[in-house]
Amino acid sequence: MAFLKAFGAYVPSRVVSNEELAPRLNCTPAWILEMSGIEERRYAMPEETVADMAVAAAKQCLNRAGMSAADIGLLIVSSGTAERRFPGPAATVAHQLGLANTPAIDLPMASAGGLFAMALSQSLAEAHGNVLVVAAEKMSTVASRAPTEAGIAILFGDGAGACIIAPGDGPAKIVDAVMHSDGAFAEDLRLEFEAPLSMDGRSVIMQASRKIPGAILEVLRKNSKAAVSVEVFLMHQANQNLIDRVARALEVEPRKFYSNIRRYGNTSSASMLIAAAEWWENARPVPGALICFAAFGAGFHWGALLVETV
């Protein structure tokens, strides 16, 4: 059995408001908010890398867990915006954390990478011990590539999130997870090297609004749980309208879906773990509370993970 030990997060200090962004995109701040539910997002400095942000989130996570790098047996870093083909950021993150000779794996998955890394870590923790999962994205460089498309540029921000999954004990046990992929829609959301992000918004929102509730219901039914019994849903923060759609599909009160997209925008694979780090730091769930993680992203890849506090 695997357990969640702690979460950590990092967001850059530079705040980019709708008021700043709107003139560049020939739109209004009100339109951005209506379309996305976003008021502001964070942009990394030009010299700040995916690995830099990942290290900052990982250090906070280790600190909150009361652990050091020596306690980590495996590192998984998810990012769809790494600066080069290889090596990926995992090796750099491991080096900067002092994880000498510790295996470090890159998971180049946008949006759903954090969730897939957590799900895989259930099994990997048994073999390697404590697994440090980090997801970091620098989406601002992607969103600003010419030709700039307003419907894309308004959505994205930068940041990193982290968690530690342990084989022994922790404040929450991982109950179960489901993961799915469908390459039939791979062209509908893609990022070529040095190219702007290409997104068929209608296809993405239609598929996500079906597949996310489906995955959540699948993991709940497998474990004889009802959606209304979940304490909180911690989703990939893609778009507030999508989060609201998922709540309606599950017939669950929107307040049960933690949302910070208004302040950070869509940080791709980092967003779910950033949200989890914020929620976990401020919430005090009673033992036996159910927490459901869910994500959907390019590929398409999607899934859900169920956790119970102890």
C-alpha cells in the first residue's frame, strides 16, 4: 500500500493580469475572465527554467514532509515544456537536489503528467521506497509564440508542484487509480518543437468534459464509493468552465472542486499538484475523508486517483 506524505508548490513572483495581457491580444479583461475564469497568471523570468521551478517545489515538499534528499529512492519529473530534447529536466533536478545515483525519470506529458506519475508511483514505491513526484511547466514561452492566438494565450501560466509517495505510512493512503489514453485525438492538442501550441478547443473541451467524469466514476465505482461522498476533487486546472462542467456531470456541488485557476491560470501538468499543495496546507480533513484527483491532457491521456485520509 502506498501513502501520500506531503505536497509542495512553487509559482514565479511575476503576476500577469488580464489588464496587462488584453491589449496585446486585442481583447478585453472581461472577455478573458468570461472565457476562462482566469484573472491573472504567473510568468517565470526568462532565465528561470523548468528544472529551477521543479527544484523549488520539490524542496518545499521535502521540508513539509520532514524529509531530506537522502530519503528519496526515485524521482519522477513531468513536463511538456522542457527546454531541450534530452536530457530531460529530471537529471538536472536530481543533481540540484543532491540525489546522487538516485534514478530519475522524465515523464513528458502535458496536463495529465502529474496524475500519471502519482498513479505509477503506487507500484514503484514498493520497489524503490519514497518516490518524489514533480511536475513543472513554463507555458508562458509557448503561449507567447507567434502567431499569438488569443484563445490560447489567455490560458497559461508557469509553476511547479510536487508530492512524495511512500510505501510505509503517511497522512493519506492511495486507494486506487485509473489511467487511459487515446491517440486518435493526438493532433487536436499538440506542441511541435519551436512552434506555437496547436489546439482544437472544441474537441478538447468536448472530450475532457466526457472523459474526466467517466474516469472519476470508474475509480469510485471500483471501490463502491459515491461522488457525493468525496470531500474534495483536486483537478487539473485547465479552465473554470470545464471544472464546472465536470461538477454538473457528477451532480456534485461546485464548492467541492478546489479551484485556484483564477490566480494562476493553466499550468499544465503542474496545476493539479499546485492545487493539492494549497488545499492540503489549509484543509484539515478528518480521518476517512475521500480525496479524488483527476486530469486530462494532450495525447489524449486522462485518469483519476482516489485517496483516503488516515
